[in-house]
Amino acid sequence: KGLARGQEAVQKRTFTKWINSHLAKHKPPLEVNDLFEDIKDGVKLLALLEVLSSQRLPSEQGRQLKRIHWVSNIGTALKFLEGRKIKLVNIHATDIADGRPSIVLGLIWTVILYFQIEELTSNLPALQALSASNSSVESSETGSPPMKRKVVKFQGNAKKALLRWVQSTAAKHHGIEVKDFGASWRDGVAFQSVVHAIRPDLVDMQAVRRRGNKENLEEAFALAENELGIPRLLDPEDVDVDKPDEKSIMTYVAQFLKHHPNPQHSETDGQHDEVPARTREERKMLRELKVFLDQLERDVLRAQAAEGNLTDKYQAFKNFRVQYEMKKKQTDPLLQPLHKDGKLSADQALVKQAWDRVSIRLLDWHIHLDKSLPGPLGAIGAWLHRAEMALREDVPIQHAHEETANALHRKLEQHKEVLKNLESHRQPFQQIHRDRSVNGVPVPPEQLQDMAERFNFVSTSWHGHLIKLEFWEMKYRLMAFLLLAESKLKSWIVKYGRRDSVELLLQNYLTFIEGHRFFEQYDILFSALKQAADVYVKSDGSIDEAEGVSKFLGDAAAQWKNLALEVRSVRSMLEEVISNWEKYGGTVAALQAWLEDAEHMLNQSEAAKRDFFRNLSHWVQQHMDMNDAGNFLIETCDDSVSRDLKQQLLLLNGRWRELFVKVKYYARADEVDKLRHDYQDGINTLKMFMDATDEKLNAAVQVSFLNIRTFAQDVEVEGAHWRFSS
């Protein structure tokens, strides 16, 4: 645990320095002091993304931002990243607003990976030779269900490319072994070799080998900062440890790429020509493949038009299909995109078109051959192709989740009709298969056997296919619901207008939440999805699919938990805004009227003023309440309303200050009168005591024990009475 905390601390320091190196370019410049605290309101996060992307992003700002506005800002940032196809795994706006260290560091690492490491390594031959996928971006094959899409993480490719760059540009020339972004960097020699690769005059590698770890690290970081202008993201004590933090070192080392004289040509001479040579060879192979496919298409058309019986034609078809499939398996790697944007080269695009044409020709031929079978078998053959095509169809992903769910529902209804035909065809086909003929007419045995295998596959697959479609429909219904909830939340946590518009917003909120039974809707949807998911997982039987479904349900539940919390808080926020408008309006009206009267009273007699300003403390409280409500509204309302409020408060506070200086001492008039009254009462009581005492002392007393005792008791009683009174 101690190691984990240590690495977390290093990442926090490194990422903070990296962020500040970019926020310094913001207008006005900003700075992060405590990453976990300063990111909570989302303001500096949006500023960072603005600098990195050169795009303007909307931001809620102000000294009195509420948590609901923090979440709005962070949500804007996350939506921006998702819009760039950056995959955010288990990163929710509320976690960032809570300042959860692991989530904050995960988000910043994703930003660094995409905006720095991907950008700087994307042109390296090492990366081009790996995969053309983007950082943590899903495959763009819109035909595949999201859970089925192959997710290729960019991080692994970027890491390999960056490591290979270090090995080939720096380490290799000095006999240094750099195997990773951890312990290989501890002694500082690798950092020195990278600096040397960019500016050989700055580093004496012989001297470097004789020095200690900390000295090498300190000098390398200082040279990079002072001579190359590379921000110092690390300190020697961050690296000279048993297990240096990999992400921090990658973040720092990636900065050197932009300073290398020619990163694209960092390989040895032999490797220099490797990419062009490979490209020439691939282009030659693609052109040869195009010639083969064009010839195959002509041969298929010729064979399809040739005379012959159905058995011979089916055999010819199978021979061509075997040729097609073997060649496709051999040459598929040639059609992998070379560029990270997923686009094919011109030669690749031509070959792909040729493949598609041959594929369509073979399918058309196959359908024609099956339809040509005698009697009801021809109809069964045509239906079988429709059923196979339906099973192969991908989930129809639309622009909006609701549209996808509706498309899935329509598809589900269509496929249920196909399933009905399956049951009606089953018995006739089984009879034909047993007889090997239709009404005494023999059927080509190989074609019939292939159809039997296909019929069996369709029969066993169809039930699971419908279950899958039902699950996907419910999944997209829930996704649409969550998206709607996010959209509504965003519309409710804007900067507000005047009281009537906020009341309208509250009414809109209540209508949506209570009128549409918002929370009950989610419970019904999630329950239906959970039920469909259980059935789907049991029918599919795939461990990977079960894990994917379980993860989706967990993520959806976590997202809903955060959303529900924020949606519920909207009501109290809107009511608080309305309450402050009510308080502000009431205090302003009352204070304005009182100020009018008070300003006229300044010319009246002292007694009249004392009487009028006797309750000044009440108006001091009213003045404070007005400012509290006004300042709250200034922070939560839009710019035009805030400007008007500021102007009104400025005028009223100016009048108040001018008046208060002249009359503030009247605020204690009642208190002074009470003190004067209490003082006079005390004097009177003391005088009465003194008079009574004098009278007693001057009176003649007959000397006797009883009289003296009575006299003493009288004096004592008088004294006690006086002490009690005073």
C-alpha cells in the first residue's frame, strides 16, 4: 500500500506540473496547486482542454459555484473527450467532483495519453508498424454491436513506439539497455542519452557513467529545462526508487520527441528504407491481387452462364467458393488500414471493391442454384438465404440510442416472422432430406447435404438470435434513458434568469420528474434489462460476453446512482434560487421605502430622529439579508441579470453607507436610555439607604441588650436590601 501511495504522489506531482506547463498558456494564465481539490469545479479542467485543443468550451464560473455547477463543467469536459472518441472507463463527473485520487489521475493520464503521447508518437515508424487504432478508441465498424467490437488500446502501441524511439535514437548508440519506463531510468543515464541525442554538445556520456543516480538525474532534468525548454516534470527523488512510476516517466520522455531533429528518421540506415520498400512490395501484391480478382469474377460469370445440370453447376460453384475463401484468408492482412484514421490507400480500396464484387457474384449464384431446386425445396432454399442473412445482420446502430432501440424492435418483429417460416419448413425439409428427392425427382446430394447443415445451423441459432436482439433493444432503451437524464440535468443546471423563469424551470422539472414518473421509469427499464441480460448470458454461454454484459450493467447502475443524486439535488437548488429571489425582492422593496423616509428624517429634530432610528438594528439585518441574497443570485444567474443586480446593489449600498455614517449612533439609543434609567434607579436606592442609616445612627437609643440587638438587626436588613438592589 505504501508503494501505491508513493506512486500516486509521484503521479500527482508530475501530472500537476504537466498541467501547469499548459495552463500557463491560457488567457488569463491559471495554476493548479492541489490537483485533487482544484479539479473539483471543472473550471481548470476545461481551461486545460481549451489550451490543448484550441477550442472554446462553455464553463460555469464564479466564486459561489455550487456542486451542481461543478458536475456540469466536468460533464462538459467528459462529453468533449468522448466526442473525440476517447474511451473513458469508469470515469464519472461526480467522482471528479469528489476529488477521488485514482479517478482524477486516470482522467489526466487519458488526457496526456491522447493529447501528448499519441500526437508525438503517431508519426513514428514503430507505431505505424503496430496498429492504426486511436488511443483507447473503439473500432469504427458501425456494423458490430458495441460489446462485440474489438477494442484496441492505443497505450500499448504508443508505449512500444516511444520505447523503440528511445532505444534507436539514444540508448543504442551508447550501449545502454532500456527495457521499460521504470527501473531502466533510475540511474539517469537513459535521460542523459536522450538529451545527448538531441544536443550532443550538452552531455559527456563518459562522465555520466561515472556519476551517481541523483547527480545524473538532476543534471539531465536541468539541461532539458534550461537548454531545450522541456518543462521539469520530475525530480531525482521521484525516479531514484525501487519502482519508478511508469506513467510519469512516459509523460516526461514524450516531451523530448518534439525536440528531436527528425523523429521520423530515427532508425538505422537499414531501417530507413524499410517502410518505403515494404510499401512498394505491398503495392505490387495488391495490384496482382486485383488482377486475380478481376479474372475470378469473369470466370464465375462464365461458369454461371455455361450449360450443364444442377449437380455439375453446384460443384463448379463450390470450387470457386473454396478458391475465394482460401485467397481471402491469405490476403486479408494486405487490406488492413495503414493510417491511424482507418482509411484505406487507393490500391487497397480498389482491391476491396473487387472482393465485394466477387462476393456478391458468388452469393447471387448460390441463391439462384438453391432456388432452382425442384418444388418446395426451391422455396425452402430461398427462405434459408433470407434467414442466414438475418442472422448475419449487425445491430443497426443509429445516431441516437432511441432510434437504435426502435430499429432493433422493428428488426425483432421482422425476425419473428422469419422464425414462423422456420417451423413451417422444418417437416417438409426433413422428409425431402430422408427421401433424397422431391416427388420422385432426385436432388443433387452435395447441395442437399449442405442445405441440411445450413438448416440445422439456422434452427439452433435462431432462438439465441432473438434473445440477443431483445437484450440489445433493452440495452439501448436504457442508454437512451440515461442520455435523456443527462440532457435534462444539463438544461436544469444552467446559469439562471429572473424569478419567473426559475419558477418556470422548477415547474418543468416537476412535470418531467413527477409527471413522467422518472425514477419509476428507470426501475422498470433496468429490471427489464436485467431480466433480458440473464436470459441472454445463459443462451450465449460465452464467458467474455457474460463479463461484458455484467460490466455494462454495473457501469449503468453506477452512472444512474450519480445521475439520480444530481437530479434529486436540482429541486433544492431551484427552490433555493427562488427563495433568494423572494428574499431579495422583499428586502430591496422594504429598504428602498425606508431609505426614502430615513433620508427625509435627517432634517428633523434630534428627538424625532432618535425616535425614528430607534429600530436601526432591524434595518441593519435587512441590509445584510439583501446583500446575502443578492450576491447568491449574482453568482447563480446569467450575465445580464447579474449585471442588473450588481448595479442595483451598488446604488442601494451607496445610499445606505452615506446614511449609516450619520445615524449609526442612534442604533444604541434604547440601550443608552436603559443604562441612564438603571443608573438613576441605583442613585435613588443608595440615597434612601444613606438617609435611613443617618436617621438610625442619629436617633437616641435607650441602652438595653434587647434594644441594641433590634437596632443592629434593622441596620443589617437595610444594608442587605441596598446590596440586593444595587
